[in-house]
Amino acid sequence: MSECIFCQIIAGDIPSNRVAESDAAYAFTDINPHAPVHVLVVPKIHVESADHLTTEQASVMGDMILLAQEVADVSGIRESGYRLIMNVGPDAWMSVPHLHLHVLGGQRLAGHLG
Ligand code: 5GP
Ligand code: ZN
């Protein structure tokens, strides 16, 4: 069995609250939500982080964004908008070393970057 938490979630060995799924990616609610909608989108293949993505694996990023669109749709936040966050490495507080996209929304989000 893989030691990676998200690989175990994808395999169904650790329970998760499934939101959406495609051939390449899986989406489930974050266990510690920071917004009314907080969903994680992960590729079904193990990639350690965005910094480890190879040219051959590059299409999984597109697959993740397409699934994030579906997450926004089924969560009812596609019109109101949402934020996609990807933490990479220690200074970004990345805590699970399996590539993941945070989909956050359902409220006006703090931290306007403009
Ligand atoms: P990071 O900090 O690495 O960008 O995000 C990891 C996220 O995974 C955190 O928001 C954390 O709450 C979430 N998380 C960690 N373990 C689990 C788990 O076992 N189940 C679920 N659903 N989320 C998890
Ligand atoms: Zn993994």
C-alpha cells in the first residue's frame, strides 16, 4: 500500500467525500475547509508537487483544471467565482506531497491580490 495519503484516498483505502471525478483526476472535500466550498483536485497518478511535474505529465494540469470547472459547477460557484491555489514546498506550507489544487469559493474571498 502507498504511503501517500492522497494515493490512498484515490484508491479508496482512506474514505473521502467525493465531489467529482474524471479519468485523470479526483476531487474531494478538504478535511479542514477554509471557505464554504473547499475542494481538493488531485491527479490519479502520483506527482510530488508542481515542481516535480515532467513534460510527459504536463497534461494532468489541464485535466485538473477541467475537473475544477466541474467542481465549481456542481458546487454552485461557477458564476460567483472561485480561487485555485497550488502550494509548492515548505515556504508555501505544502503539507501533503501529492500534487493538488485547492478550489475555494462560496464567499467573497479575503486577500485581494490586485
Ligand atoms: P497543502 O497544505 O498541502 O496545500 O494542502 C493539503 C490539504 O489537504 C490541507 O488543506 C488539508 O486540510 C487536506 N488534507 C490533509 N489530509 C487530508 C485527508 O485525509 N482528507 C482530506 N479530505 N483532506 C486532507
Ligand atoms: Zn500520491
